[in-house]
Amino acid sequence: MSRSRPPTSGRLTAALGAAVLAATALATAAPAQASPTAATTLVVNADQSLRPVTHVASGSLYGLADASTPSDSLVNALKPHTFVQMAPGGSQLPNGASKPGGDSLVVAPKAARAGSKVVVRMPDWYPDFPYKWVSWSDWLSAVDKQVAAVQSSGATNISAYEIWNEPDWTWDTAKAGSFNAGWARTFKHIRAKDTRTPIQGPSEATWNESRMRQFLTDAKASGTVPEIIAWHELNGSKDIAAHVSAYRALEKSLGISPRPISIEEYGTPAEMGNSGALIPYVAKFERTGVQDAELAFWNQYGTLGDTLTGTGGSPNGSYWTYKWYGDMSGNMVPTTPPAQTGIDGFAARNSAGNQISVVAGGCTGSCAVKVNGLSALSAFGSKVHVKVEYSPHTGRTSASPGPITISDTDYTVTNGSITVPVTMNASDGYRVVVTPTGTNTSLAGRYQIINKNSSLALGTQNGATAQGTPVRQGTPTTATDQNWTLVAAGSGLYKIVNQKSGLVLGIDTMSTADGGKALIWGDNGTDDHLWQLIPARDGFYKIANYNSGLLLGVDQMSTSPGAQVLQWSDNGTADHLWKLTAR
């Protein structure tokens, strides 16, 4: 159970003339060459298949509160694979709850309407966590009552019994004897009454190869190897692949036939509701062939793994990321991250073969999604359409109205591939959808650019036009140094051209550091002259430098005319937001 644990279980160049540029400012520039580094690029092989889409990681522990909470519409949209829920008739009072909730048989019909399975967490018969052992007769009586309830319920979506939860620290060896012996005794007791429902375990709080080896060795000797192997991943996602690989090797070495793997709980308390932190978990579960994985339960019943703001609450930012997951159909396709930390993601190709959907996150700054294999898919030609969206992090308890579109544009396929640049915030979720055709949208045009924090306009120092002139904020006027033309540069990027000088907005010495100063310069094709405009709420934009991945802001958040405009990490301050007013 994802509640309080002991510390040992604890768990982020030459200038171009103004006249030349003025004549061409509204034209579309040559496509930009997307070039984030390999260390920040997720690679998708769209023409290959990993396995059918089953939304393996979309379920949750105690994600359902009762027969009506959350609403069917909220649940069904996520297409949850599996829920782990309280023992039928149980009395568990987790996380300060005043009454039990999430009874597996009470919520089973709701889960069934979503196409979801339910695992019965048997020790949640008891009210306390960690559990207080009573006696063997009391425990086996509780098991009998649960098995009888499941058998008489008529529920067809009970996928397994979980014999015990986190026995590595909640099993009372002094009173109950060794866990492995207790497992065998309970397993055989269940099988004497129910020969069909799978049993899963050992359900330890962490992966421990030594303990798993001993458990499997003893279970094999007693004839009680579970049909489904389960453990929890509550310390971050970076070691998941290694854990699954170690289990498979262990299984093989002991002569045990391959078992499905269930990760009954995943995510730390701080990661709940954080799309950027959770996406790498999902990616690794899909990639390693895990059968199902459930978001942990650190807070309230019925929040679909904290994708809702509370019991009976509304979607937060992470809900929409899991909704993207739920929208996937067809086959999952292979994705390759540069490392086990940082950017990661998962992707699917629909059954018609004419849509590639990629969900990515866990990256900061200038990042990219590279989609390979498009030429091998008959639905795609030499050009494709790409829609890029993001779901901003709202915090676990704050509602989100939904995703925001960053760009909608065509890409030229080169050697079967496209590279989609995305300036990312590590806490947000991102989706890239590739289709054969689509409707392009563009911000190309002339604007005055106003800072939200100061209500001052982007302009040049003293209205100067020389190459290298600093860009500063000033009192809004009709002066032409405050007029900027957005020129589409391909790949959803723009050049920002100053009307008065004909020079482009860039960063001093192409700096990639916080505090790099904004200036105007001749259009010499460098990446610091490329910008991605990321819509925020209420008509404002983040203006992200393609070269650095940093945002256009104002020195020290100044509200004074003349303050230097610079680039800075996306820390959520209002000086990073700008409004475009057509001129």
C-alpha cells in the first residue's frame, strides 16, 4: 500500500540590410534544420510493432472509490487496464480515511464498464497499515470470506488475488512465521476453494533480487509459484528495465515458465499528478513487456491515481496525458530514449496505419521527437502533417481544462524520418501526432509583443538598428522598433524580425546559459535566431529559444522601461509570458 513506510522503504556574422528583410519578412523562410542533441531526442520506429495497445499502465491502486465515483465518463476515457482495490468487505482505513472505500466487488461493475480488471488486495481486510497480525485462524477466516464473496458475486473481471501487500516490511514474522511459509499456506488454502482465479505476488515494496530468488525457490518447492509476479516501483523509473531484466533472468535460471509481471504500485508522492515524471514509467512498462502497472495511492480514494484533484474532483494536468494514452489504438511501436533518465516516451500506430501518436516527457529545454520508418508505411508520402500539443503541469490538486496546441504544420520526410523540435518543461506532458494530411495553422504576421509581468513592449535599446543592439522592454508606443514580424521557419519554429532594423531576434554569442542577453543580429542561419511559441492560458505565449531551450524573459523580473530582455529557465514566472498584438 502506498502509504507511510519506514525510512528504509523511502522513496528529479554579417548583417542583412533592412530593406531586404522588410521585403521578405512575410514570406515563409527555408525550413529550419531541427538539431537538438541526441541526448535530448526520443527516437520512434513507426514501422515496427512492439505489441497490441492494451494501456498497461493506465490503472491505479484504489483508483475507484465506490460504485459511482469517479464518473464513468472520467474513468472510461483513460481505458484503465487494471485496478488494485480493497478486499471485499474489508475495513482498511488508509491515508487518514474515516471509513473504508474502494471495495473490489463494489467497484467491479464500474471497472467492467471501462473494460478494466480488478485485483483483490486481500490483507486490506484489516483496518491498519502496516497491518496488525491477529492469528492464523483469523487470517484464513478472512481469506475464506473473500473467496466466497468473489465466487458468489458473479463478477467476471476479477483478475487475481493479491495474498499480501509489501511483506518485506508489513509481514509480522515474529507472530506469523516466515512470509514464504505463510505464502504457501495461504496459496494452498485459496486453491482448495478457488482453482481458477490467478494469484499474484509477492508484491514487495521494492525490487530485491535476493528476496525474489528465495521466494521463487521456496514457492517452486512448495508448488505455489504465483501465476502473476508482482512488485512495486516507488523509487523512480530509471531502474525498471534493469529490474524486469533481472527477474526474467532469475525466472529462467530457476526453471520457472515465464510469468506475466504486474507492478501494483508506481510513482513517488512527489511524482503524482506530474506528467513529465510519470511518462517515463509508462514508456518503460510498455517497452519491457509488463502486463499491467497501477499508479500508486498516496492521497485519496477514487482519484484515478491522482490524475483527478481529489475524490469526486476534476482532471488535473496529468489526467489529459493519460487520456492521450487512452486514445491510443492499434499497436504500440518501439521507442528508444537516449538514457534511462531524462526524455522518454511511448508511441502507437493505429490499426489503419495512418496515425502515429507519441507521448513524451521528462526533458527540459531544447528536446525533440524523431520519427523513423514513415516511408515504409503506405499511408504516408513525402510530406506529413504534425500536431504538437502539451498538457501543462497544474499540480496534483489544481484542475486543468485540457491540452494546448503548440503547432499544427507540415513536415518534409527525409530518408523516411522527421524530427519534431519541442521545447519542454520537465513537469509537462507532450503529444506529437503524425498523419498524412492536416490543416496548418500559423502565427506568421506582424505584432507588438507585450510582457505580461510589466505590461511593457519588446523593442530595441533607444530604438537603435545596429547589429548587436540589446533588446529591452519599453513603454508601448507606435515606434517601429516595437514591431516584430514572425516568419515561419518550418518545424513549428519562427524567426522574429524587427521591423525598424530588419534584423532578427537572437541571443548574444549564441549563449545557452541562463541570463544570455537578447539582441538583434543579421540573419546568418544560426539556431539562436529560431523560436518556438508555446501558448499558455489567457492568450499569452512562452517564447522559447530553439538553440538553448530557454525562455524569453526580463532581467530580475523588472517592470521598469529599459530593462534588459534575456533568456532564462522555465520557472513559471510571469515575465516569461508575452502577448502578441497584431500591428
